[in-house]
Amino acid sequence: MKEKKGIIILSVAALIFSVLSASIGFGLLGDSGLGFLLRVLCGFCFIVTPLLIIQLIISVFKKDR
């Protein structure tokens, strides 16, 4: 039971930091003088990171059952 609580805390922390880093990245990207294609690629990376973390959390808890 103690191990499952640790996994939950770690998963929530990873998700929070992932969303925060994506938010900071979008804020910095708006002020940059990058071209359109580079902005789109950076924005895609910032969007995909939290989604991959969510998918990782789902797969960890599916495997645990």
C-alpha cells in the first residue's frame, strides 16, 4: 500500500511540473523572435510533453491492476 501511495505522489508531481514547464515555455515562446515553423515545432513539443506524462501515468496504473 505504501508503494502505491508513492507512485501516486510521484505521478501527480510529474504532471504538475510538466504542465508548469509547458506554460513557461509557451510564455517564453510568445516573446521570442522565432520564425513561424520553429514556433509551431516548439509549441508542438510543449503540448506533447504533458500529454505523454498523462499517458505514462495511465499506463503505470493499468499495469498495476
